[in-house]
Amino acid sequence: MPLQRRMTDFGADDSFVKASAKMEEHYGITVPVSAIRTTTENHAEFIKKTIHLETTIPLKDGNDCIIAETDGTMIPIVDCNRKINKINEDSRKNRETFWKEGRLCLAYSQGSTAPFFSATMGKPDEAGDHLIHSAINGGLGSNSTVHCVGDGAKWIANQVHRVFDKQGSYLIDFFHLCEYLSPASEKCGQDNSQYEEYKKMIKGGSIDEVVKQLRENIEPDEVADDKAPVRKFIRYVENRPGQFGYQTAIKNDLPIGSGQIESAHRYVIQSRLKLTGAWWRKDIAENMLALRTLRANNLWNEYWADDFISQAA
């Protein structure tokens, strides 16, 4: 087990080729790349199998406010079971590569600096289950409110409503909103000072007034969307009612941006699963997500405890 732990440790963070080189550099042991791969993937699979999602809010008091975020990132996938349609087609060409979204969730109690992570490559409902699982592990109870913040993807807002119901609220990432506001303001011929004024108005709870002012310059219907930033901004806001409560969030010292989940994508998922030239089978990618989130949750030592890891031996 000490040897397997070191092999999995390196294989979880670096390519299996580099992991093999590190074994020799640090321990003077020559381990084939294939052995590093097999050992790491076996432990990742075991970790994935032991995950039991908690999806029912505990009937007890938790922390007052839970902050939750979720977002997707694309992971390179290879399918080696593509059907060969031609009689003389090279069987080595049965591989199909594509990108599939991995959804990362995090949650933590307000004031905490230690989020709990969970991840899946499943559909939105499965991502929602991982989101509430993260929140429960972050201290969610029957008395808690859940402040969720993310981009404008409708599946996120739908899942927040589904899993948290009245305990949850959803806020559009302010900086994402500004990506629509900035070109709309510019199209109206307004200088940067007016754009900054609009931002202050929105943070102060007057987004309806901003929409009203910009509507005076809305483009005609015959203008294509890519040349109609005012119309796009207004439509974006009107399609997401109740998701712009920045004034309340600021008053309660809650985040109005989703930078934490975007940063987490880089160090939890992308730094390992999006290495140059790396392509994963979907099931193995799912298992590696479980391994990476276990490490991010500081459960590495617990996993290798004798009374637990013996089941994987």
C-alpha cells in the first residue's frame, strides 16, 4: 500500500509518464508507466464507487448561510467503440474523439475558506444532486439559506430551484452580466462614465431602470442579434427574472461573482484532465474526477487509512 499510495499520488497530479519518472527520481524505483496508470485508475474507480450522494437536507440546524457555485468545463473524451462501416476500413480508425462537459460543484459556509467539492459528467439533474451533496457537506441544514451564484446557463438556475427550493436563491455572476451591458452601453453612444453609472445602478437594485433607459435605443427586429447588443442585453435580463439581487448580496457580504468555481476548474479538473495530448475514456474521466475532488476535499489521508483502503487492496 505505501508503494501504491506514492504511485497514485503522482498519477493523480501528473501524466503517467511523468509519474513514472518521479518514482525513479524520488524513490529510486523503476515503475512501468502502465503500472502507474493501472494503479491510479483502479484507486480512482474505487473512490468513485464509494461516493454516496447526500441529497436530502438534514432535519437539523446547520450553518446560517451556505454559498454554492457550479459550472461546466469541457473534457477531452475518446470512444474506442466506433462502428466500422466499410469492409476494408482500418480497424485502428475505430476511435472517435469529442469533448464532453464536466460539471464541478462547490459549497461552503459563509466565512469559511474550505469549500467542499463534487463533480460529475452526468446530466443537469445529476449535477444538481452533486450540488446539494456539496452544500450538505458544507454545513447545510433545515434553517440554512443557500446563496448560489453562476453564469447565465439556465440549467444551473433550474437545478438550484429543484434541489434547494425556497431555501435557495440564484444570482447571475455580475461580471458575466457586464459582458452584455458593456456593448449595449457602447452601442448607445455612451461613454465609459455612463457604463460605470449603469453598473452602480444595477448593484443598487435599479436594473429595471437601466433596462428602461437602454430600451430607448433598442435595435429594430430586422437587425441581426450579433449587431443588436441592446436587444440582447434586455432579452438576457428579462429571461432571468429575480436573478439580479446584487444589492441584497452586497448588503449581506455575499459574493456577486463566480470566480471561485472558475478558478477551481483550473486546479481541480483542468490541471490533470486537460493535459496536452490527453484523451480519456468517459468512465475513466469520471473516476479521475472523483479522485481529484477527494484530494481537493483534503480526504487523501483518510482514504489511505488502514481500515478503509484495505477494501480496495
